[in-house]
Amino acid sequence: MNATIETIMSRRSIRSYQDRPIPEEDLQQIIECGIYAPSSRNKQEWHLTVITNKEKIDEVNKMAIEGMVRFGINVDEGAHIFYHAPCVIVLSSKIGGFSEVNIGCVIENIAIAAKSLGYGSCIIGQTRYLYHKAVKIDIDRILKIPEGFEHDLAICLGYPKGKAPAAKPRREKVVDYIY
Ligand SMILES: Cc1cc2nc3c(=O)[nH]c(=O)nc-3n(C[C@H](O)[C@H](O)[C@H](O)COP(=O)(O)O)c2cc1C
């Protein structure tokens, strides 16, 4: 197994983090890998909001949890959608086209780059609950999402705490071959 395949195969969603920041140089490299993702017609119509301020991360968490509760989702006391990770990257894309697919490419690059450098990550879709009330404009302003762009997903990153979980079993019979 080469190093790239080893990294892909050993990546897991990490839901527990050490309380220490990712060094700036590593963070920049991870971000760079994100934006080196392929994109439909090379439009690169994505936007990344990198949050490393603990209070801001907690604030976004609180707003998302508020949204989840409004949607009738049972949220455990003290739950944190970013698992107290020291870094959260919020991804947005220009509305239309293959925007979500492009973001999928960016986020996976980020997860793999982070893993290759020894960091854990977890993709977070629950940030969509931020948009629970008609205040899109406020959330977009807080998250610095450009006009005409829409939030897709977030990813939290940091030094993992504890042992990574085992790989989840894969669904079978998902591949057909045409020879
Ligand atoms: C689009 C997407 C949204 C996700 N949203 C969340 C989330 O909000 N919270 C969370 O803990 N994990 C989230 N995950 C992580 C998945 O639960 C995880 O990838 C899956 O259980 C497989 O585990 P693994 O990543 O360790 O292989 C998300 C993953 C994807 C691809």
C-alpha cells in the first residue's frame, strides 16, 4: 500500500479533539490542498471560512443547535456539533451547476491532507441547521459567505484525542463491471 492509499484507507471521522491549535503552516497546507480540488469547468466557485477562534466556533455551534431544536431534533445536553475541535472550515459555493459536487471534492481533499499530516477531521452537515429561520443574510454575514454563494458543508479539524474508530463495514454489491 503506498502512502496515499494508506491515508485514504485509514481516514476516519474523528469526534474527539485535543485542546491545541493546528500550527499555521499545516493549516495553510491543508487549505491549499482543499482549493487544489478539481471543479466543473475549472470554475473554482467555492469559498472557505476558516474559524480558529474558540468563542466563534462555540457561537456557531450554539446557533446550529438552536436550529436543530427548532426542527424537533433531540440534542443531548452539552452536545457540540464540532466536537470542540480547534478549527472549523465552513464551505460555501456559488449557487447552481455542480456546486455541491465541487465542494465534495474540496472537503475530501481537506480531510485527506489533514490525515496525512496527522490530524483528525469530521465533515459536518449539521451546520445547515444554522439556516433555520429567515435570517440567511445574518448567518452569511457572520460566516463571511459572499453574495450569491450558499453554505454547503463544514469540516472540523484538530489533533485527535484517543484511538480512531475502526472502519465501518462497507455495503456490498455496489459495483458492477461492464467488460
Ligand atoms: C455530507 C456529510 C455530512 C456529514 N455530517 C456529519 C455531521 O453533521 N456530524 C457528524 O458527526 N458526522 C457527519 N458526517 C460524517 C459521517 O457520519 C461519516 O463519514 C460516516 O459515518 C462514515 O464514517 P467515517 O468517516 O469514519 O468513515 C458527515 C459526512 C458527510 C459525507
